[in-house]
Amino acid sequence: MNNLQSIAAETGYSVSTVSRVLTGQAEKFRISKKAIELITETARKCNYQPDLVAQTLRTKKSKTIGLLVPGIDNPFFATLSGIIINMIAAKGYHTLLADSRETETEEQQALQMFIARKVDGIISVPVATSATYLEQINRDIPVVLIDRHFRKTTLPYVCTDNYMGAKTATEYLLGKGYKRILAIQGVPTSMPNQERLRGFKDALKGQTVQYAAVGDAFSVENGHDQVLSVFAGGKKQYDAIFAFSATILLGAIDALRSLGLKVGEDVGIISYDNNGFLDFLDPAVTRVEQPLREASELAVDTLFSIMEARREGRPDPDLLQRLIPPTLVVRSSC
């Protein structure tokens, strides 16, 4: 088995020099570029694998960030995870990804796993109704929330302004002349859903419009089932649908087609969440685009700045709690 001693023997450098190069401390100890290149190449040829457990115990750092999302099968969270993982990798860290599947029990289990694996920080899309447990963890391991937050919390967060996005989308439908609007919502207890519902209803205040809000999950099945129920027999009780997520949207479109109703002609449709595939649907779908890259960059940078401050014994940076405005992407579905 190849180890530091064999690499030292092969290169002619001391074990301590080899260790410093392979643990990223070469610059600190002013090790020459020639030595770094030789040691790194020898380690690669030897297929050297560092002892991560020993390294964590020695440095007090696992070089790992825990990322917790509520549904990796949801295209929105898959995209968000991919962006964050790439940003974390660019900082020389690994990501430990967990899926809470929208349940508090699995969320707690995932957080306990992060603690046991001694992650250096956590980025979480929370599903719990209380911030208490995450705030307790934050005393020892920095926690940053993304996409969802709690109304009163000491935790930093970066989220879309869901209220503004939903209000803008609903006002767009009103401006296009729709008078009977059906909103298909996601998980009722989640912060994004509550804010989207609030924005939807506020946009309709004072309007002579028929509307309803139905549904209970950010899923294809929810969108499909709600449309089949409301539009049973092909009746046009509503002339527009506001899907609170792209997954709900896909289910709704499938159900409308099965009922013989045409999107954009019989029923206008608008969705929350942006994804490139929405431009390839017929017709292309008007939607609310969330600033995923901007939010991810803010969340990752905030987490690492807190981690650095705590390593150096400094107070946490000023608390960042940011809502970022979304953008309406207009296409031909409504």
C-alpha cells in the first residue's frame, strides 16, 4: 500500500515535506514549485489516497460541506444542488448531499449525519416549521439557509422574493385579460408556498375575478390530479392556471392534454421556476425565474466567510438575510 513514506523515498524529500504538499500547505512552508510538482506527480502515479479521518482530527477540518435539499428528484433542487456543489468544489471542498424528502424526521436524520461526519458547514433548504434545531447546530457548525427561511431566525439566509414573484405573475395574467384563475400550490407549510399564495391573493384584491387555490405538493402528480379534478369532463371552469412550480406545471399540462384542452388557447398557463426545457414545450411556457446562481453564490460565500471568522476566533460577519427579486420570462403559454 502506497503511503507518505514511499512517496518520500521515491522523491527524496522528507515525509513532513511530502505531507505539507499533499495537504495544501506548500505555500505556507515556502516549498519550491519543483518539489510540489514532483511530489504531486509521484502521488498521482502511486494512486495515493489521504487518510481523511486522520486529516480531520489533525486539522479540525473535514473540507466537507453538508448540503440538504427537500427533493433531489425535483429539477429545481437538482439544478440548485449542481450550482452549489460546483461553487464549493471551486473552493477546494467536497459536498455531502442529503435529501430530506420534505419530512422533518428525515431532515433531522440528515443533519445528525452531517454532525457525525464532522462537516465544516451546512447549507440547507429547511422543511421544519421551527428554526430551533438548526439554530442549535449553528452554535458549533455554521448554517446558511437557501431558498426557504423562517420568519424569525438568527440564521443567515438567501432566498427569492416569492411574494413579489407570485404577485408579478398574477398581475401579468390579469393584464392579459384572464378572469378565472386557478392556482395549484405546493407544500402548504413551506415558506415559498405561503409567500407565493400571499402574492397571488394580494394581486387579486379589488379585482372582479374568480379564483381558487388548490393542491398540496410540489409534484407532477399534484398538478396532474388537481387539473383532472377541476377540469373533469373538459369543462372550462378556469381560463388560466398558475402552477407554483415547474413540476406542478408538467403534471397540469399532461392532464390538460388528456382532457383535450390546448395550453395557450383553451387555458393560459404560467409557472414558478425556470428551466431550459420549458422553451421546448409547445407552446413555450411563461414563468418566474429564480436567481439561482446569484443566491447560491451569496449563500456559499456567506458560509465560508463565517467558517473563516470562527477559525480565526473572530465574531461572525454581519447577519445576511436577503430576498432577491425574481424575473418574469414571457413566452406564449398565456
